[in-house]
Amino acid sequence: MVRPPTTRSAVPGVGRLGLLEPSAADSLRELAWDNVDSVALLWALSRSPDADLALLTLIRLREQLGNDWAALDSELRTNTALRGRLLALIGSSTTFGDHLVADPQAWRLLLRRELPTRDELRTAMLEAVQARPENGPNAGPMLFRAGISGPEAIALLRKRYRDQLMLLAAIDLAATVENEPVLPYQQVGWYLTDLADAALTAALSVAVTRVCPDRPVPVRLAVIAMGKCGARELNYVSDVDVVFVAEPADTTATRLAAEMMSVGSSAFFDVDAALRPEGKAGALVRTLDSHVAYYKRWARTWEFQALLKMRPATGDLDLGEQYRSALMPMVWAANERPDFVADVQAMRRRVEDLVPADLRERELKLGHGSLRDVEFAVQLLQLVHGKADESLHVQGTVEALTALAAGGYVGRDDAANLTASYEFLRLLEHRLQLQRLKRTHTLPAADDEEGMRWLARAAHMRPDGRQDAVGVLTSEIKRNAVRVRRLHAKLFYRPLLESVARLDAAALRLSPEAAVRQLAALGYAAPENALGHLKALTGEVGRKGRIQALLLPTLLEWLGETPNPDAGLLAYRRVSEGLDNEIWFLRELRDEGAIAQRLMIVLGSSAYLPDLLINAPETIRMYADGPDGPLLLATQPADVARGILSGAGRYDEPKRAVATARSLRRHELARVASADVLGLLDVPQVCEALSSVWMATLEASLQAVIRASEAELGKPAPADFAVIGMGRLGGMELGYGSDADVLFVCDPRPGEDETVAVKWAIGVAEQVQRLLGAPSTDPPLQVDAGLRPEGRNGALVRTLAAYKAYYQQWAQPWEVQALLRARFAAGNADLGTRFLHTIDPVRYPSGGMSPEGVREVRRIKARVDAERLPRGANPATHTKLGRGGLADIEWTVQLLQLQHAHEIPALHNTSTLESLDVIEGSGLVDATDAALLRDAWLTATKARNALVLVRGKPADQLPGPGRLLSAVARVAGWPNDDGSEFLDHYMRVTRRAKTVVERVFGG
């Protein structure tokens, strides 16, 4: 049987229209839209961002209009402009739907063909309160007196303001429903600002009547618009930032300003005067001279940045222009301030930190790749170049981008792309605010499908054949955020490179002076030198120069965020030139973003690492991420030690063997220091790795020297030989700047003459010291035997029996204390173990150290405190000998070991931290005191290591506030650039530890 063909109804059903409410069909019948004559209306309704909401509002509107509904219905059937405006408006905004229902005849406002002019808006707002021009000595074109000033004035102004806002929103949204012209972004901002100015003028007119009801206004009061209002780029819902200038700034002027703010905040939007001098703590109203005096003496950089957008809005416009003329020269000189760059960068970081981590990807205004990224970048470039180029003296972000492109400070394509992204993000912001007329900048959550679908339709997103509207919106959001972040990096550096690299003959170029200004503003202390480095890097011949030009915008941005961009750029040039023949280097930087970013952080933070990386370039490849995390952490100290011994063991000639050991040590130092600077290793891990590589290098060198000696003698060595680690080496607590304290011990083999054996051993020890201490590009390897019996006056090497006799008969308390950290380090392990067993009764005496010995240790410590601190050193911030520093903590731990190790075997330990754990566990000090000592030791060690990494040479004294201290703070893991905060923290930790030391060590 053949079924007859079915005919599809010409009237679309609720399903085809996308209506989901169960009552939708009844509602369409109630409106009499369920017929062929209403098909155009139905399809228009289906295109509304929220068709169900629009239909519900139409039903409510019909009920309120009653018999007048016919006029609206007829107009909707014939007037596509009105149809687009109304259906888009009530499908986008619940608030404007409610506004129309409350005053149903207000739909006729949407019939207006064009937006009102600035003058028309002001007239409309003033008529709402029957305002007339003010008379008297201070009258002016923007000063009025309201005829209605009671409580009803607020309702009248709010209604009139909402009417005008509704007309703009309807025209702005109409293109989502009908084929209406799209309102340009800038025009929306201009209209909103003109409306805000008119609203402020009307609010001031009410304030005039309330404050001066029976007399002319006795003061001149200028209202200065700031922020988005000043730049004429307001949102639909935004605070309006203002500053007041008055002559005189008396109580009347203050009452006028306060009343205007109260009226404006009640009727229109929040009127905020927090950008005034001293913020909310400052006077609400100041004279012009008072403003000028404040900005000359007290203002911070961000306050001049805020003044970029100032504009006289209403009130006494002549006084407002005087204010602008007096302060703008200071704005354009702000980049000459010594703290300019740091202030701008700190302000940007503070803004980002305000955003909760879980909202950063959804935050249109303050997140990554957000509106603020564009605005900060544009304002910084304006401040940098505005003093020399008056074409940049504009307030709007888009206008400023256009001017920057015209002046060659930004590439034309980059400016166009950034403008497009900025306008797209502002469009989303406007749509989100219109929904409930609330101030918001946050995208719907990823799982909020309904919210994303509404936003996609309100933003006029359409399916593209591969994705639905929500998919298109999501892709556009990601694409524009990435583009903003990428262009944010290029914005500063691409014009610089075009100026030095001749990349594009048609490109506009910065002049040398402008390039120097731009580099200075980006944090380079020697911008002329930096420009020279850029020329050298991009001047490389052929492919290398092109890759450098491609990489440098991003590399330079990362360098600009480091403590020392100048040194970092120089180091990058040196590394690039040093690895000129390594074809993998630039390719790795180009293809592995993690390598490039980590390399810039390292080079801009540490003077210790560049030479190491040039001589151990393979370390740079370890900056990449592996399957289990950064490759810098994939190597274990034990594996490194075996590699050093194996590598050096291939050579019979000591110099070559030691050179190989030092080369492998160099790689390990580069790895450990890199991981440390990048915050990948904690203090105990760094100390263990440095101590382990030191011991392995010592072992490899000793083996090489003994092998060569035996080959020369033609027989086995006359003695066993061992190296005992002392001090930090013995405690496995070496830092970057530590020497290796050791004792050399030998034991003649059976049948060998002791004198010959000792002489041979001394020769071995001297050769090891000489080979390891030979000058090279590596950090030095000083082997120090100064802790041996009788100090530097004693024999370099002694036999085990001689050590035993000396320590049993002559050991001084300080020598006993030094032996607490003795550990076998290299050579004959059996001899090393016998040496440790020999000294155990000395360092862990039965019954503990005698009271006389304890007094002597305390006396020596007092002498060290009084005499050993270098001249001019600050005892509060010297990491080794200062109050609560390393010496204080270590001497306290060691005294407790001397007193109690005989009864607590676990205190037979050379590690300060491990011994401290035992001391706490045994109850010798309480947990709080142990925690304070532990924290101080870790803090001081971290700071000491950071000093070496930053300065490139050993140092113990923390610097005073300044760039160097900030660099040390960053490398030491402090979470921000505030070196003074880090110093305060250091002194607080060590001060508390010193209190414990005085109580415990002092007895």
C-alpha cells in the first residue's frame, strides 16, 4: 500500500520554533499568532536569544496593555525594525522585560529611528526633574537647578534613565533577530557615556536644589570622569568613577558632591570617588592647588595611570579643563619615575591575584587573555611614548591602539587583531550584563549549557556547519583569549625587533629613542645595551636570525618578568653565541615552550648559571617536561656519582681523569642550580645533591691520583688512604658557595715504612688539592684541611694511630665539636670506618661532655659572635654568623649532641636537621622550639644559596632593600617581588630562633 504524501503545515509548531515551555502553544493562541498571517512573527520570535522568555514577556505585556495591545501587534507585523528590537530585547534581558511590563506604553520609545544626541539626552534627563539653568556668579552651561528635588526625583530620574538605556539595548540587540544594522562597539560606549554625563548633570541639579535651596550656588564644582566613563567606553552596568575639584573646597562644595553621589547612586549607577587623592581616606573635595600639590609630592604610579582617562564631565567645565591642563604634563612624565615599571607590573599582578583560580578562565575582565591585559598594555605604551608624541594623548582603548599603530609603536596587523579581540570580549561583557542588568564579567560555567546557549544567541553566534552556536562561541572565546595573550607579548617587542632587524621593509619602525624608552619601561636598566643585544641576536645570518626574530617577542616578555632582565638578555646572547654550532638549541627553544620559558627565568635570575650552561649545554634540554614531570628531576644523585666515577676511571692520566670528573660535576651543578632557581627542589634535596657530587668528584680524583702513583712506583701504594668529610660536607649540607672541609688519614700497609707511607700520602693529598683547585670556568673546588689537628700548622696527613693518640691526649673542645660532623667521604672505606670508630669515644664521650668542656664551647661561641662577623656586616641579616643564623642553630644542635649523644644513640648523626628531629623526639627541646630552629636553618640556608645563585659568587650577607634583594627573594622562593617583605620574614624567623638559642645554648 502506498501512503499519500503528507504536507507540512505552513505554520511552524512550538518544537520547530525552539519553544520549550509546556504553555507555549496556548500562549501563541492567546496572542493570535498561531496562524499563517503570523509566520514572520513566529520565526522572528524563534531567533530571540531566549524565545520562551520573550513569549512569556509578550503575554505579560498584552495583559497590561489591554485594548492597546492591538496597536503593538499591528506595528510588530509591519515594522521589522521594531520587531527585531523588541523581541531581541525581551529575549535577552529579564530586567528590561520587567521595565516594559511596568510601563507598557514605553514600547513606543523603540519606534525612534536613531539614538538621541548628547544634547537630547541631557535635555531629557533634566526635564525629568524640571531643571532650569542656574543663575548667579558661578552659573555655567552644565549647572542646573532641579524643580523637583524630593524623594520622587529619584524615581523620575531612574525611569528616564532606564528608558534611554532600553532604547540603546534594543537597537544594539536587534540584529540578532532581524536584518538590522549592527551597532559598532565604540558607538555603544559613546552613547552610554553621554547618557552617564547627562545623568550626572541631572543628579547635580537635584543636589543644587537640596544644598542651596534659597541662594545661588556659592562655589565652583567640577566633576571629573575617570576610568571607563572618562575614556567614553562605559559598560551597560558599571561604576562611574569621578573626582571632584572645587573653588573653594568648603563644606558647601563637599555637601554638593556628596548629595550628587547619593542621588546618582540611587537613581542610575554607583558613583565612586575612590580614585581621588588618598582614596576613600582622603577629602571628597579638593581645590585645584591641593590636587596639584598631592600629585607632585605623594601620588603613586598607578594614580597617574588612572589619570590617563580623566575628562571633565559636568559641573564647572572651565575648572575641569584647568584641572586637566595642570595634571596631564605629570601623567606624561610618569615613566621617568624610578619605580615606574615595578609599580605597573605589581599593579597588574595584584589585579590578577584578585581573581579566584577557579574563575580565571571564565573571567572576561581580569583573567588571562582578558580585557585588562589589553588595557594595561595599551596604557603602558601610552605612558612610555606619550611625552614625546602628542598623538597618543587619547583616552579610549581602541582610539589609543589606532594611534599607537599610526605612530609605529604597534604593528598595524597586531593593532587590528587586538582591537577585534577587545571588541569581542566587550560584546560578551555587555550581553552578560544586559541579562539582569547586573555588573558581571564572568562567563557561564562550562557545564551551564543553557547559559552558554543563551549567550551564544545574544552574541549573534551562528552554527558554522561543524559546530553549533555554543561550539562556535566556545571556540571564539578560546581563540580570542589566546590571541590577546600572544599579542600582549608582541605588543612591546615586535616593534623593537622590526626597528633593529629589518624584518619587513614596509613595516613602521620605532626610532632609536622610542625603542630605548620602550625597553626602559619594560624594566631594562640599560636599554641602550639591550637594544644592542637585540640587534646582534636578530642580525645572525639566514635561518638563525629568522628563528631568533620569531622567538624574541615571547622570550623578552618572559625575561621582563625576571629580577634582572638586562643580565638575562646579555646571558641569552652569550648562550646563543656560545652554542652557535649546536643546531638543536634554537629548534628546542622554538618547539618546546617549557624549555624556552624556564631558560629565560634562569638567565634573568642567576649570574651563577650562564657559564655553566655554556659549558654544559645538554642541561638546557633537561628543561623540558618528561612523562613524569620536569627532566631536571629525572636524575638521582646516586646515578650521578656512579657516572662520575665511571667516566674518570677511563683515564690513567690524573689531569684527564680529574677534568672528566669536573666536567660531569659541572653538568650536575647546572642541573641542580637550574632546578633550584625554578623552585623544583627543596633545601635538603639541594644540599644532598651538591654534597653527593662533591664526594663523587673527590673519590674520582683520589682514585686517579693513586692509580697514577702506583703505575709510577711499579707496585701497590705503601698505605691505605681515606678522606674524611668535615663541616658541611660531613653533614651532607653543602651549599653552592661551600668549601669541602676534610681530614686526610693514611694507614701504612704491612711491611711498609711509616715515614715513606706518610710522605707518599702527603703527596697524594697535595696533588688532589692542586688538581681540584686548578682555575677553570667552573665554580672552584677548594679542598680545605684546616680542621686537622694543630690546624694549618699540623701535618696535612696523619696515620690512624697518630690521630688516635692526638685526640685521646690533646683534643680541644672545639676539635671534639668539629668531629661531630666527621663522615667517610672518599678512599679506602675500611680505613674510613676504622677512623670513625676511633673518634667515636672522643666525640660521644661516656657521660657526655664535661661541664668545663661545655663552658669552653660557650666561650668560643661568644668569641666567634664578637670577632668573626665581618666588618660592616649586619648581624640581623648575615646568614652564617648573624643572629639566629646557621652558626647559632648548628652550635646549639652540636652542644646538645655533646651533652646527650652518649645516652641517645640516634644523635650519632652528622646532619643538623636529622639530629634536630632526634632532639625533638627525645624531648630535649619542645616541638615549638625545634620547629623555630628548623625553620631558621632552612630559611638561612635557602637565602645563602640564593645569594650565590643571584650574584654568581659566595656571599653570606643579605643585601638591603633594592633590586638585588628582590632577586634573592625570588630565587629563594618568596612568592612576590617584594624584597622588603622577604627580609622582614627572614629577620622575624631568625629573631625567634635566636630566642630559643639563647635559652637552650646558654643553659
